[in-house]
Amino acid sequence: MSTVSTSFGDAAIMLRRNFKHTVRNPVTVFQAVLFPVVMMLMFVYVFGGAFKVTGEYVDYAVPGLTVMAITYGLGPTAAAVNGDMTKGINNRFKAMDVSHGAVLAGYVVSTTVRGLIADAVIIGVGFAMGFRPHASFLQWLAVIGLMLLLAFATSWLTVAMGLAAKTVESAGMATVPLIMLPFLSSAFVPADTMGTGVRQFAEYQPFTPIIETLRGLLSGGHPSTGDAFAAVAWSVGFALVGYVWAIATFRKRA
């Protein structure tokens, strides 16, 4: 059997293992899938009337909530990665001659799929709440592609954080900046309505161009070239940094 086939087989086993752990842990499912829905209901029905945006507030909020749904599922992954490392489980995989890439790929793919499921739930609930996108078929493909890229990129960054942390608790806390950044973006209110300082931070942080690109695509319009380029660049940057950091840390600690 070739090395490539063996690696894919190892990755499939690791992926199945991580999915089983997710299903058996209701807290993980709630945090990754249901809590973003709670946030959506709260912002649209409780706070939405206080925000001045063009069109219906649910149409404005859904793109930001899809990004938030991805980031909310990252904490359990970082904790699980660190737990496997500190408990010596990854050393057992190494003794069983399981490839390093397969172990990490299991975490990354399961987290990516979980994020996309959360996004599908958000969009589905959004339709029930009156969300009416005007995206064409090609624009929907672009939306799915960008969400997939973001979920994949942040998954690698999260795995790296989990591997680098000293304890399970600190691993979970390491993802807090990724969870909080969407709140300080244009996810819920336009950046130009914010005060000086906060507005500049919101405009130049990673998640604002991603959200604005999704918003432009879902509205049926054309997102600015600058936002689209920045969205892809930030996502690719997250993925590369996370991948290199994760591989280096895993080889050092495993």
C-alpha cells in the first residue's frame, strides 16, 4: 500500500474519531451550532430595531453571524487538541506509526465541517426569520467557497493554538480573540457609525472585509475588489500561519 493511501486511511480514522467525540459532547454541539442561533435571535429581535442599516436588519446581520458561527466552534477544538497532547494520546498515535499529518487533518476537517454545518443552520434560521438574499448561483458558490476557506483557515490556526498551549484551560482561552473580533467588526453595525479609534480598528481588522464580501455577494451586488482581495488574503494567511505553526509544534512536542 502506498504512503499516500496510508495517510488518507489514517486521516479518515482520525476524522471519524473526532466526529464521535463531537457527537458525544453536547456542550460542543451547543457552542458550535446552537449558541450562534441564540445570538442571532437576540440581535435580530432584541437589538435589531436600535441599529440603522439599509434594508431589513436580518439581511444585514446574517453575513456577520455566519462568520461568528465559525469562530464559536473553535474553543472545543483547541481544548481537545491540547488534551490529546498533554495526556499522551498523540504519543500513542506516534508509536502506532500514524502519520503526523493525519492526526492534525482529523482535527482540522472535523472543525471545518462543524463550522459549515453551523453556517447552514444560521442561514436556514435566517430564512425562517425573513432573510431574503438576492445572490445568483455563482455568487452562492463564492459565498460557500469563502466560508469554507475561512473555516479551514481558522481551524488550522486553532489547532496550532491548542498544540502550543500549556494546559487545556489556556488552550480554550487562546481562541477568545478569534471569537471576539467579529463583535468589533461590521457584523452588527456599519463601521462608519462607530466612534473614532473603534471605527479604524473595525475597518482594518481581518473579519470586516470577509463579512463585507459575504454581504455584497448575498445581496446580489458586487463586493469591492479591495474587500474581496483582503478577505482571501487574510484567510490564506491564517491557514499558512496555522499550518506551519501546528506542524512545527506537533513535531516538537509529540
